[in-house]
Amino acid sequence: MLANKTAVVTGSTSGIGLGCARAFAQQGANVVINGLGDADEIEATRKAIESDFGVKAVYSAANMLNPDEITDMIGTAEKEFGSVDILVNNAGIQHVAPVEDFPPEKWDAILAINLSSAFHGIRAVVPGMKKRGWGRIINTASAHALVASPFKSAYVAAKHGIAGLTKTVALEVAESGITVNAICPGYVWTPLVEAQIPDTMKARNMTEEQVKRDVLLAAQPTKEFVTVDQVAGLAVFLCSDHASSMTGSILPMDGGWTAH
Ligand code: NAD
């Protein structure tokens, strides 16, 4: 379905981003993976995409804190593959603390990585997508784009922001064959979720089991984590012809969390 297309997925060295990159590759797209991590592991991840799916995969080390590196990543991908047809703005970090103790430098980093990086990526890909009359921009938002939880001020602000960015750009490019949507997962079991458990234990004075049951899955009526494959499946659907009329949509996939 995505043969001859190129997808750039930010934050795809692990978790949801890697799941999306592999799912696009399975559909025949060449992919640019990006993110932090151990160089040997990243190279193994890149090679596995090529050998599992017979596509070309390249790695960009662009740091989402740095607008110039984001612009360069898109420019390099366009040169290497001829186009960037799909952009998934997925890189994200979390920090959990009461607002009065929230380190300002964490606030700045979360806003930069979880929100501003999407703006920089979008402004770099839109001209090429407009020229070709086709594009898919998918922002990994969160249930926290729709509702809040305590102790996550920066994350919730950034994710609400990305919902606004999604809708605004969708309107601007609506007649250009480009769709812009946000996926809002509930809790997905990835390194990002695992890493916030110790701070949540501290902030709420709870055990690990209590955090999983009473904080994480308490929010999700299904009492099950969303899976990376389910999120990646929605991303692939958004790139299909059946989804051509879906744009500006803020799409929960959260086990019923935001139905409360
Ligand atoms: P993850 O920690 O597995 O992946 C995050 C990715 O972002 C990694 O590849 C990491 O290297 C990359 N990254 C972090 N800082 C970066 C930087 N400065 N520059 C470039 N890359 C950077 O986490 P995940 O759960 O897969 O999260 C992916 C996205 O999904 C995030 O935007 C997150 O907010 C969102 N999300 C996750 C969940 C969940 O429950 N896991 C729920 C809703 C939304």
C-alpha cells in the first residue's frame, strides 16, 4: 500500500515510533528512523527493518530539541529518497512532579520535544507535500491531549497544544491532498511508561503495583494496556485511501479512558 512512499518517524528507536516505522515498512514504505539510544542497538534496529521488509531504512540522529537538526533531517530525507510523504511526529518525554516542584528546564524540554519539534517538522515537509499533492502528517498526541492528570503539567500542556496544532495545520492544507491527524493513545506499555513509575510512586506514595492498578489502568475501563501494534495499525489506516477524508481528527485509542 505504501510502496514508493517515504515515512519519517521521529522518536522511533523504541516504543510506538518503532512500531509505526516497522508497520509502514511492512506496507512497502522506505523509512527514516530517529531517536536516542545505543548506536549498536539502533543499527541493529535499522538493519532489521531492511531485512524483514525489503525496504530502505536510514537513521537520523536529529535531536528534537534542536530546530535546525529537524529541518536538516527532513531535507536529507528528501534528497536521499526524493520525497517525504509521511511524517509522524512521535518523539516524546515525560516528567512527573507537582507543579511547584516542576523543574523549569524539564518544562522547556517537554514543550520543545513533545510540541515544538512537530511544528519544525511540519513546516519543513509541507512545501514538498503540497508540490506533490499528497501527504500524511500524524502526530502522536495522548489521552492527555483531551484530559489532564495531576503532576504532568508540561506533558498535558504540550499534548493539548499538539491537538491545536493538528487542527490548525489540517485546515491550512485541507485542499492540498494532505491530511493531518492526531492519535491519542491511553497507556501503552513502552519504556516511557515504565520509566515514570518510580516518580509516580514517590509523588503519590504508592507501590509499583498500586501505580499500575490505581493510577495507570484505573484510567482505562478496559483495564488493559493499549498495544504498540494497535497504535501502528491506526497510523497505517490514516495513510490509506479510506482515510483521505479524515483530517483535523483527534483520535482516542484509550480503552475508554476519555469516555468518562
Ligand atoms: P519511548 O520512550 O519508547 O519512545 C520515545 C522516543 O522518543 C524514543 O525513540 C526516544 O529516543 C525519542 N526521543 C526522546 N527524546 C528525544 C530527542 N530529544 N530527540 C529525538 N528523539 C527523542 O515512548 P513511547 O511510549 O513510545 O512514546 C512515543 C510517543 O507516544 C510520545 O510522544 C508519548 O508522549 C506518546 N504516548 C505514549 C503513551 C504511552 O502510554 N506509552 C501514551 C500516550 C502517548
